[in-house]
Amino acid sequence: MALLFTVMLVSAAGNTAMQSVMPSIGTALGVADVWISLAYTWSALLWVVCAPIWARRSDRRGRKAMMALGLIGFSVSMALCGVSLWLGLLGVLPAVWTLLLFAAFRSLYGGFGSAAPPAVQAYVAARTPRDQRTEALSLIASSFGLGTVIGPALAPLMVLPGVGLTGPFLVFALIGIAALVALRLRLPNDEPQFAARGAAYDAPYGTSGSGRHRPDDEEDQPAATIAAAPGARRTKAMGWWEPRLRPWVVSGLLGGHAQAMIIGIAGFLVLDRLGLRGDPAAGTGPVGLVLMAGALATLLAQWGIIPRLHLGPRSATLSGVALAAVGTLILAVAQDLHSIAFGYAIASLGFGLFRPGFTAGASLAVTRGEQGEVSGIVASITGAAYVFAPALGVWLYGHSDWLAFASIIALCTAVFVTGWRGLANDATATSGD
């Protein structure tokens, strides 16, 4: 579990350290805020496409191999992004080429880094009973939360002489390599415990498309047993609109877009309301403090509230988006660092409840043998929120900050209303195994 925790933590810490410095880097390069947000779009789109592919592949090749691939994608992407931004800040590259190269190198994380999270999630989900799955997945999700505390805290310390604001990129590339070595040396080779579903797993044995679901007792047989059974057949790949998952997918998409928008806005909001646009380097510290406040609130949700109150998926999802809406309203009126950090923390507390609730709800909606595929769908939905939502949030914020915050609150309200009507109650979701 320590190694699984580390895999997720390193990725989260590196990405939030990047978020701490990117508003300042964009200001130093002299580019509009929205272009900084759009630079992430291609990577997020690749994440949406690739995460389900790697998730299904993890059912065949094992989780460890996919985790290693994800760490390689993360480390290479961080190193190349850091080099391209460093050259841009030195004036060697014009701003437009700097952002284009950054977007291209960032896509390595979307394409290959997306292999790790669904592999970790599937590894945990396949080994925990239904009544404990929300807490187990919350623990793994909290590794992201802890990483989002560590990243902004370390980012100002990593602004090193010679590399300046790109220091966090290069340092976390080295940390990712160290985590990869530890994973290779210490985590035992794993064999998938349950059969995967979907046409992607058929080759080279023939076509699928039978369209039937396996009975539960067959779903929970070891993968090798299923594969060896005479006349064994495969079913088509699970999609986003699988009826069992549909209410959770809708909640995940709407709530994920709300979270992505507020994350995209936060750094620029700090620079504007504290009057730091004229000194971009001075913005790294305050932005990091606000992100740390949000990360600590997320940890409180995932390490404290969910385990202590034994919240089920529906309860965590609905209470989470309600809190997130309140936090967004506070953030909308905040004018100083203290009130900005407080509002962002309340919103993050809400999203810290929402995210594991949605993840566990999707996991509990399907059988054990489908955990690889559902983990890929969850990762894909998470990535989908970051394709356009951060840039849209920043664009709306550039025109009217109230319009941006009203949009986020509207999305949270939509999740609450549709979730209240459509999400399975907690007793039903956690019954059986």
C-alpha cells in the first residue's frame, strides 16, 4: 500500500507544484491567462482516450506494468516541459513556441501517465469487500490529496538558481524516476485476479459481440480459469453510458467540470486580488498557500470525515457538491489572502467528499470482474473535465468573475438535483459482494 500510495502521491505533488508556478510563468512570458489553461487541453483529451485503454490492458498485463508506464510518462513529460519553459523564460524561444512545446510534451503525461491511476484503483478495488470500498478508495484518493499539499509547499523551495520557475518540473522528474525504481524493485509482480470484459481483450482468440453479461459467479472467477474454460466468450467493452453507471457518469462529469474550473481560476484569482501581476515570481508563494489550504481540506474529507462518518457513495457525493457550492460563493467575494484560502478550502472540502463518493459509486455499480474497465472509465471522466473546463473557467473569469463563479455553482446544483433523483442509496450500493 505504501508503494501504491507513493505512485499516486508523486503524480499529484508534481502536478500541483506545476499549477503553483504556471500562472507566474504565463505572466512572465507575457501571454494571456486563457492560453496557459488551453495548453493543458491536448493532454487532458489524450487522458480521456487512453485511460480506458490502459485500464483494460492492466487486466491482461498486470497492474504493476501499467503503474511503471505511468511513472515513465510522468517523469519524461515533466522534464521536457521544464526544459521548454526554461528556454522560453530565457528568451531563446518565443512565447508561442514555448507554449506549443509545453502542450506537446505535456501530452506525454496524458497519453502515458494515464496508465497509473486506473491500475492503482483496479488493484485496490479488486481486493476489498463492497462495504469497505468507499474507505479503501478514499485512502488511495487521499494520496492525491497529500500530494496536493506537498506540491505547493515545495514548489517555492524548488525555484532554484539557474532554472528559476521551472525548477519544480525538473526536480519532480527526478522524484518520479526514484519512485519508478522503488516500484520496480519492491512491488511484487502481480497476476490479474479477475477476468476483464470487453472486445479489447479478445485478440488473438477471435471476435466478441455476444452482448451477454456473465453471471456473478462467473465474473468473480480468476481470469486464468475463465480464459481456459471451453467455449469461453467475451462481451463488448463497457461504455460511459452503461445503464448501471449512467447516474454516476453524469454526476462525475458535471462535478468534475465544476472542480476543474475552480482549480483553473484559483491561481489567477490570487494574482489579481493581491495585486501581484507586476511581480510574477512573488505570486508563487501565495498561490501555493491557497492550493495547500485546499489540499489540507481535501485530506480532512478523505482521511477524517468519510471514515469517521462512514459515508456511502451517495451521501459523500451529494454533501460534497453542496459544500463545494458554498465554498465557491465565499471565494467569489473574497478579497484578501485569508478569505481566498478559506473559500478555496471549503470548496475543496466539498470536492474531497464528492470525488471518492463518485469513484466508489461507479465501482460498486459493477462486479469485481469489471473493475479494470470501470476504473478506466472513472479516470477517463476525470480527464474529460480538464479538456476544456479550466480554459472555459479562466475565459469566463476574464470577462466576469461573477459569471465564472455562478457557472461553477450551477454545475454543483445540477449534480445535487440529478444525484438526489438518480443515484442509488447507500444501503443498496454496498449490499452484497
